[in-house]
Amino acid sequence: MKTEKELNQAILEITLKIQNQYPELNKYLSELPATIPDVNNPEINTKVLHDYYESLENILKKYLESQQ
């Protein structure tokens, strides 16, 4: 599994890709659970970051598949 720093970098890269190349998907970024914590002081760890990255990947993958 990637380190926290590597996951943060990967999240930044995929988020920028979505924002710059597929702006129509921006509305989904704010709806992801990792961006709307259900507690006041959420614990951010590599599992949370990994899950968040995977959710970003899935949004992009499903969108690209639907465009073919």
C-alpha cells in the first residue's frame, strides 16, 4: 500500500485531471463521503485516503466507459 504522502499526491493528481479535463465531473467531487465527514474530528489515515482515491478513480473510469 502507498504511504500517506504518496496517496495525497495521487489524490491531488487525479483531482486536477478531473477538474481540468472533465469539468462536468466536478459536481461529484464534493459529494464523495471522504469530503463530508460524519464526525467533527475525522481520523485521516492511509485506508481512508486509499478509499477516497479509489472512489475518484471509479468516477473517472465509469465516466470514460460511458463515453465510448
